[in-house]
Amino acid sequence: MAIDVETRAICEASVGRERLIEDSLAPETAAKLATVLGRPLTDDQLPPTWHWAYFNIGIPAENQGYDLHERTGSFLPAAPFQRRMWASGDVTMHAALRLGEPAQQTVRVASVKFKQGRTGEMCFVTVSHRIEQAGRLCIDELRTIVYRDRGTPEPLPAVSGDPVPDGFQTYPDGKLFYYSALTHNGHRIHWDRDFCRDTEGYPDLVVHGPLMATDLCDAMRVGFEPCRFVYRALAPVFVTTPVRIDCDAPGETRAGRMIRADGVTSMQGTVTRM
């Protein structure tokens, strides 16, 4: 799809839009997330990336898109593409958020860029998220979302019932469902197989990018110390795809990656102590 000048201008005009979201940071949400992730929460502090279960506003039906995300053009730019994916991010945790204490998140559209990829033109939207609690900046984050056309169907690295190699694991349907519920994420690629196959061309349910990023970050971080987590999604993971996490030795900067059983790296990232 070739993007005309007018469409580009309309999308780029969204840069600078802001919204303020307040959240009570109820401990119950973090406790449920800990259950979904299979890792205990032993403190009243939120680990880096766990704040993704908070600050998620309700979207009225009239503002929902065909995929059940907030429709493009209402806050995020009206990108003229069918697929939407969480592509990369940069999270700096200056201080851990305290559960049960109100916090405010300022969301701002930072940039809109069109690029040519293997499957055609794509639109990269970078959004800034700054979270303050008790007058202190705790989280400074950039998230990049990519919009692109459906393209050719994705191959399925493994099918249901295939043996899972030693050291690998899969993401079951139930985990995707509960993570979607906790993050108020209606995106149908995570729960609607017919939508995946017939509308977006995926062979099966797609694992959430932020869910994998949290798993990767938790495998590399040390406690609740200030840190910077930078990550990038490289290839999709489906519910039948066996994956494992490989991490370098601990240090001031530690690298890690999520690897599929077919040898493809699906996500890579680094955690740097501050």
C-alpha cells in the first residue's frame, strides 16, 4: 500500500497529543498478575514493566476498532493498516511504584514515522509514558507500536500436540486470556482464532509482546533497584511455539533473548543498572 501525502500529514498531526491517566495502584491487580506470571510478589513495590497492568482506560464501544483496540484516529494516529503490534520499548525505572498509593501517568504521542519493510510500508508510532507518584518521577518509558498490512500468512513453527523440547515452554491459551483481562487488552489476536486466521493472517493465537517482555525483564533484573530495560520484538510467538530465555552473566548491563525452538530469536533486550 502506497501512503499518500494527505494520509501521512493526518497521521503526523497526532504528534503532541496528550492524556492524563490516574490509577490507585490497587494491590489486588499486582497479586493477580503475579499468579498469571507464576512469580510471587513479596513486596509492596512493582517490578519494572508490571505497571503495564495499570493505567489502562476503558474504551466505549463506539470508540473500539474492528480488532477491539481503541480505534485509530481517536488518540493514536489513523494509520491506514490492518495489523497492530507492540514492536519495542525503553523503560527507565527511577524508583519502584508503591502499591496502594495513587499515581499519575502522562501519555504523549512522541513521533510518527513511515518506513518501507519486507512486507510493504509500515507506520511506527512512538508513545511516551511518564508516571509520577507523590510528586516524584518513577517511570519514564517509550513504547513503539508498528502498524502494517496483513502481508503473507505467517508460518506456524509448531502445532498443538508437538513435543516441547527440554528447556522450552509454551504460552497456553489461559495465560493469554488472563493477561488480556488484567491489562484490559481486547486485541482479538490474543483470544479469537478465527480472527487471527481469517482477518490478520496469523496461524494461531499470538502471544502478547508485553507479556514476553515482562518475562524477559524479570529473568535479567535484580530486585527493585533503579534500572533501564530496552527491548525489541523480532518474530512472533504463538500459543504452540516452544520458547526459552537465555541470559548473559549478571553485570552492569545484562543482555537476554527469548529464543523459539526453531532457533529464531523472538525478542531481545538489555537491563542496565542505574
